[in-house]
Amino acid sequence: MELPGAAALWTVGSFLLGQGVVFGGVLINNASQARRERAAREAERQRLHAERREAFELAHLQDLHAELTELLLVAEPCLLQWCRWHRMVDTPDSRVNERVRQRREELEASATELERTANQHLEKINRLTGLVIPDRLRRQVSNAYGRYEYLADNLADDGPDATETQLPGAIAQIHTAQAEVAARIREIYVSAENLHVLEEESR
């Protein structure tokens, strides 16, 4: 026969044990929930950071693509006109008449204006390539406009014939860099679109 006190003690002990198990389970659940919430907040923070970085990169890539496009409109005519001007300057004085002199002045004015415009785009391209874009793409763009700048800076020393020979390759390199910038822009758009689809599917 059990003693009433022992029965009461057992009952109270069982109750307290049960409450302890329940309380412990609540604590464990709360801790797990807190960890999940922290992980979710960190994932959201990283996602927002990645989105801001891509938005920043995208804006500068679009500006860079526009500047490369504008440069391509003036780069080749600029150097070709300077080549023609150098040839006219080299014409012997005995063959220079008023018409040649006038044409030379017109060429110089036109080439100077094209050069001014090209230099503006080159400066902007140089500034934009220093911002947040992939290193491989930065090198490609830098090499492209650097090669063109070299031709422009050394035209007088290398001469018009050598410059005209190398010019198509330099222009092609700028076109390639422009295409790579466009490819990176598309890559960011596709990445953003895929992320949006995944978010929609997870809801």
C-alpha cells in the first residue's frame, strides 16, 4: 500500500517533469525559430546587397555601352581625316594652291572637332571602366580604347600609312569590347529574371 505522501510527491514530480519537458521543447523550438529567422534575415540582406551591386553595375555598364557606341561613330573618321590632313601638309609647296590650302584648313577643323568628341568619350570610358565591372571585361575595354589612343597619339610619328593599316584592327577591338559589355548586360538581366521566377515559385 502506497503512502498518500509518496503518491502526492510522485504526482507533483510527474507534473513538474512533464512541464519541464514541455518548457524545454518550447525553448528548443524558440531557439530553432530564432536561428531560422536570423538565417532568413541574413539571406535577405545578402540578396538585397547583391541586387544593389548588380543594379549599380548595370547602370554603369549601360553608360559604358553608350559611350563605346558614340566613340565608334567618330573614332575611325577622326583618324582617317587626320591621315588625309598629314598627307596634304606633306604636299610640296610648289603644288599647294588656294584650293588645297582651303581644303587643308577644312580638314583640320573637321578632324579637330572629331578628335575633341572622341576624347570626351575616351575620358568617360576610362572613368567608367574603373567602377564595378568584372576584371576580365575591364581589361578588354581598357585594351581596346588604349590601342586606339596609341594610334591617335602616335599618328604624327608613325605616319598616315601605318596608322591606316592598323586602324581597322583597333576599331574591331572596340566593337568586340562593346559586344562583351552588351553580353554582360544581358547576363545581369537573365540572372534577375531567373531570380524573380524562383521567388514566384517559392511562394
